[in-house]
Amino acid sequence: MNLYHSTRSRAISRTSKEAIREGLAPDGGLYVCDALGSEKLEVADLAEQSYHDIARTVLQLLLPDYTANEIAACVREAYDGTFTSSEVTPLLPLWTVPNGMTKGTGVGRNEAHECDSFAPVSVLELFHGPTSAFKDVALQMLPRLMARANSGAAPASGSGAASTAERVMIVTATSGDTGKAALAGFADASGCGITVFYPEGKVSRVQELQMTTQAGSNVNVCAVRGNFDDAQSAVKRIFADRALAERLSNAGWTLSSANSINVGRLVPQVVYYFAAYAQLLRAGAIEAGDEVEFCVPTGNFGDVLAGYYAKLLGLPVAKLIVASDANNVLFDFLTTGVYDRNRPFFTTTSPSMDILISSNLERMLYYLSDGNCELVALLMQSLSETGRYEVPKDLLARIQEVFACAWASEDEVAAAIHACWESHGYLMDPHTACGYHALEQVAPAPGSHARVLLSTASPYKFPRAVAEAIGIDVPEDDFACMDVLAEATGTTPPAQLASLQEAPVLHNDVVDIDGMAGFVEQAALKL
């Protein structure tokens, strides 16, 4: 069986079920599997496969100790009837308006992907799930994987993994979208509790209400005085707190995560890269084997890392373009090889990318250094102690062969939203606009036959920023802003967002960073 181990050591092995259950490795590293890439998917077959077909194949390959029946059940439960598009993640042409569409129909029209020709640039809409953000694709899946992990076989001999008899408390820090998607996935899930922390005042009003109105007997939501990096670092310390773990264990609880540090959150995201390729094949935009570029707005590096996993699994990826906002720590790293979080933190209109500690970069460093655990451990130690590290020149060169990068200022984000609307009649949110700007900055890679921009959220999650960018007079109330935006553009806000205005606020706790561990413990003990 292909086992997982930490990016920082091979001392402890885990099955995929154990790795998903634990979330973070005991030494603070992220779980990786050395067998990744040893088997390839046949891309010529993709055109005939549905999203469900592709998901079953990818998940079975990356999570080998799940049975075929378990994987099939997880896919069915996650994607049957939970997404408004039959494609789950539909691909739409962007550079030209397809036949039969008029300006103003770019969002909210799931049938648009059925056009018979594709422009050189297409947008992969990842926001058709229950919370209108890309996190739904993985977080509709993770609770199903977690449930099978909890009820699975005992840990591998000598692995030291926790007993599967314990209940699991999911603890997650969010920069905006992960929180609601995790809450929606885990609410009232058997054998689980969930605690979500978000940075007070640093998410959109819609994002905040999505979390604070979440119902569920096992749900806990708390604002944190600080930014996302502060909250994420505190969550990692909570996982490393052995005294807390012992107290929780005595009460029948073990901790896990729904962030993309959990391999069970990361693996489902690999699927939509193959699904995008399949849609390009079906449209006749490419032939099997043609290389494609993907442009990915990202802060924590999880979404674009899933694209790298897809490349290792045989997807013909010409380049992965990392799009950042004003918190451009990834751009600087990919350009210079120096990762330095010692810089000003900016609160932007793309809050899910307002991150200075990109956790999933650690997995990329592991794979592109040929599995050098010692190097990764040293780099992460330097990051922890000094806030910076620098990779060797040869490693930087290998990284730059795979990844390109660009970043957008706030003015450039607004200009991108405006330009895309005026030129193509397509309405996009600020995160996607960072990617749109990046595509204009980065020349197509040699041999690339198509470019795909990943759209990570509905524009209606950020109605004020979008409306202002396209020149609409914006009312004070975000929900009134949704109505004005809809009327002006002829688009329709997702029902689950529009209805938030009437939902009662159920969670209003606020803590300092050093109060987060206590909040988690109290949350577990009251369930």
C-alpha cells in the first residue's frame, strides 16, 4: 500500500485514511506520498468521462486504502444534486462571447458552457456549489472521506495514529471561503464537531454572514483579533499542543483540519483540472496530449498545488500561473527564491488571498527537491524562527520551469473586473480578477494550446467591490448592492447568498489569538 509521511521526516507512515483523520503530521509537516506520479491517467479517455468518472479515478489513485465502493459513495454523496451545474465545474469561453450569448450573461448561466467552440482563453467556474466558492468542491468531499476514515480499520502497526473510536473535532482558520464551505460540509456530521476561526473585520460582509448564521448542533464559529496568518499559525500550535491533545483524548476527542493542509482537502481539487481538460477535448478546442496553461488565484498555494499534482498524474500542463494580490509574497518567492513574510499585511478586496504564510508551498518544495525532507525541515525552521528562507538556485530553477507568476494591485484588480465586463460581458469577483490580470502579464508558454483561468468565487460574494469596479453607484447595504448589481448587469445572485439577509446570526464570539486553544477545548467539552 502507498503510504503517506511528513514533508519533514519519513519516520512515521500513515495510510491515506489516517493522514486525512490527523490532518497535520505530528512534527508539524504536511502529509505527502512518494508514489505520487508513479501511475498516470490516460488523457485520451477523458473526453468520454463525466466529472463523477474522473473523480472516482483520481481519488482511487491518490487514496488507495479506500475501497472502490467507498470512493464511489463519497463521489455520489458529494456531487449528486449539490452543484447547480451538471459539469460541477463548467468551463466557459472568455476572450470571445459564444454564439447565442449577449453581453451581461456571463455569470449565472450554467448552459453557457454548452457552446460548440472555445476561445483561446476559458474560465473554469468553481463556484457552483452550496457556498458559491471553489472550496465547496473539496469540502463537500472531505466530510465523506472523514466519515469512512473514522469507521475504517485500525491504524497500521506501529504507526502511532489515534484510535478511530474517538470523535473528531475539525479546527480550521479561514481567510474567507474555507470556513463556510467547511461548516456546510461538516454541520451535524456524525462523530464530528467543527470549529472555525476567521479574522475579525477582514472578510467580506457576505462571507462573515455565511459563517455566523450557520446552523448545526456541532458547529462553533469565532472571530479572531488578528489576521489570517495569525489565526492559521495559532491553529498549527493547537495541533502541536500535546497537553491539549491529551485532555481532549480523555474526553473522547481528536483534532483534525479542513484546511488544504489536510490531504483530504487537497486531493479532490486535482479532479477539476482533469475535468477542464475533458471539456476542452469535448469542445474540439484541443487534441489529446496538447498542453494547457492554468492560471490560479491563490494565497495558501493549495489550489495551484492541486494543478501540480494533476501534472504529476499525467495531465499535459504547459505552465501553472500563480496569481497574487497585493500580499505578493508568492510572487517575490517565485521570482527570487526568497520567501519573506516580514512585510506589511494588506487587507484587500480579495480577502481569501490575504495570506503571507502559504502553507502548501511546503508540499511543492518537497516534491521539487526530490523528496529532501531535511531541506524542507530546515527551510520551515528558518521560516518559523526568522520569518524567511531562501531556496538553492537549482531548486528555484526547477520551480520556475513549472510555475510562472504575476500579481495585481487593488487598482489593477478593479481595472481587470471593469475590462473583462466591458470587453467580454463576463462578471468576475476580485480573486478571479487577479488571475485575469496575471494572464495579461504573463506571455503564453511555448507549446500551449489553451489557457484556463480558475474562477474561485461568485462575484456576488463581493458585490460592493465588483459594482464599484464596473462603475455602478453602490448603496451602503451589501444586499441592496447585490440587487443593484443584478439589475445593472442582467445577472442573478445565487439564492443562498441573497437569503443571508434574513438569516439570524447564531455566532458572535470574538477571542484574541491566545484564546483560540481555550475556545476549541470548551467547544469540544460542550458537545
